[in-house]
Amino acid sequence: MTTKTISLAEEAYERLAAEKREGESFSDVGKRLVGERSWTEVAGIWSDGTDEVEAAIEDGRVRSRSRRERLGDDIDDVVYGTPEE
């Protein structure tokens, strides 16, 4: 296996050392921290608070529909004239 030597600022070294697990090399730490996450690592990230997130999304959709309808009505009024009451 080919190796490379790199220089790190003291703070960067300390951060890597803090992330290092027992039996893990600094190469392992680097690969773990910058590597792609697998689905098993990210599964469940949204498990807490999904009801609140879904409610906020639906609220945004309702407001968007309402705004779109108001704008459509305003455009109709400009194009076709305001209906007389």
C-alpha cells in the first residue's frame, strides 16, 4: 500500500485525534470522515420530528395554493376587468 505524508495544523490534528476511535488509524479516520455515507448510516435521521416537518410542508403547500389562487384572481381582474357587484 502506497502512503503519503501530509502536514496538518495543530488544530486539525487535534480534531482528527478527537474523532479517532480505538484501534483506528488516522487514515481510517480520514476515510470515515470524508467518505460517502451508506444508507444504513443515514437511516432514521428524520425519524424524530417527522410529524412536525410534514405539517410544515403541508402548511407551505396550502399557503402556496392560496397565494396562487389570489394571483390568478388578480390577473383575471386585470385582463377581464373587475366583476361588478
